[in-house]
Amino acid sequence: MERVNKHNSKLNPNFINSWIIEPLSLCDDLIEYFELNTANQKKGVTGGGLNTDIKDSIDIVIRPEKIILPENEIFQTYFEKLFECHSDYISQWPFIKTISQKYEIGSFNLQKYTSGQHFKKIHTERSSIGTLHRVFAFMTYLNDVQEGGSTYFSHYDLEIQPRKGLTLIWPAEWTHAHRGNILRAGSKYIITGWINFCK
């Protein structure tokens, strides 16, 4: 077998799109929710369970049916803004409309990282039969981070620094393997999850 030269293209998109959601006070409200709900905070887990050698964070996991509870109205507001981003994403890649017209949000996480913590392992959001329903991943940085804490997409050698309100959507596929770089100082808050095929 012989490896041939890569085919050249005038277009080389990475399919990672970003927006700043508004109002930015929404980010403050989500951080406040996290800090007030200490009883629901747990060490972050992955599909393989709890392993701080892979993921070192504190999470609040929220199931979709919990969004409608009166104390969780902030999430309804957030997802209205996220769906605006998602609609814009799809408008940029019309082929997506031929795959599905409807999507849904699965469980999602509010996460906090403190100095020295990060999601250490390069990983992808669709990696087994159990995650095949995931089409996109989303993430909103809830605060500015000055030292470390960036998200690194290894196949693109792309590093994205957290900025308050910066919202990313990308394909939940191996092509978008990534990790969180180590946080050097302060705290980093995000809300993250998946946009799925409807069941």
C-alpha cells in the first residue's frame, strides 16, 4: 500500500462555528445557578465513569425533563439562544437539512474547573453505539479565562480560548477530537451537551 498525496481543495472548513450569545448576563445567571445548587454538584464523569485522570471537573448534570421546572427557567432562556445559533449553523450547511428536520437536546452539563483542572484526554462526543444519536456538540463559555483553560481540537491544531458568551457548535464525530487544556488560574465555567436525532 502506498499513501498518495492529499487532494487539494480551495475549501477547508473545520465545521466548528461560533457565536456570542446575548445578553451576557445569561452567563452570570447560569454561574449563579451552579453555585447555588451545591447539592447537585458532583465530580465530573465520562462515558467510562469517574476518572479524574481523564476528566477533572465539578458538574451538575441536568436531564431534559428538568428544564420545565419553575426553578430551571434559566435553561429555557439559554436553549432559545442556543437554537438561534443552531439555526444559523444549519443555514451555513444546507445539506444538514436533508438528514433531519428535527433535533432534540439530551442531558447536558454545567461544569466548573478550578486552577489545575481540565478535561485531560483527547476524546470525541460520538464514540460508541450508545452515542450514535449525537449529531452536534455545543458549548458556551460562561466567563473569561485569562490563563489556560482553552479547548484544543487536535486534528486542526486549533486552540479556542474561553470568552464569556462564546458559543461553539461542532460535529459530534471523531474528526473533532478535542480536550480541555489545563486551567492555570481562576475558574472556568461552561454549559455543554449534545444536539441529537429525535427518538
